[in-house]
Amino acid sequence: MKQTLLLMQLALGIVPQIVEVVKAIEVPGRGTEKLGVITALLQAAFDVLPDGLKAQIEANKIASFAVTVTRIVVDYLNATGVFARSAPKPAVPAGR
């Protein structure tokens, strides 16, 4: 039971960080890239955890949780108008 509470606390503890990262890297129309950044950041954080803690957590479950939370947050911010849905600006070719 104590381990379950620790894991829930850890999972819920990353939600505010995910919200802040989503806001910090917001570019309309770049949802796939946003998910990639968030999962890469979480993987980097997971990689530096002590081995004893890593043994208690499955990395793929953390990634799945993060993707789900990210989608919930982005959907909410889109629905409330915090993020404006629009087409992304086309990339500028290199050398221009």
C-alpha cells in the first residue's frame, strides 16, 4: 500500500510540470512535436532516477501517463481559448 501511494504521488507530482512544459512550448499545430518533447523530457528524468526507484516504475507506463495528461491539458487549454488553434507558420528554408 505504501508503495502504491508513493507511485501515485510521483505520477500526480509530474502533472504541474507537464502543464508548464505544454504552455512553454506551445506552437499552434505542433501537437505531435509537443508530445515528443514531453515524452523525451520524462525519459531523461526517468533515466537519472536511482536504480531502486526505477525498478518500481515501468518507463512505458510513465510515458503513457504523460501522453494522456498532455492530451487532457492541451484539449482543455484549446477548449477554454488559452491556446488558439491555427495553422502553423510554414518552415523557412535554410539559408534564407
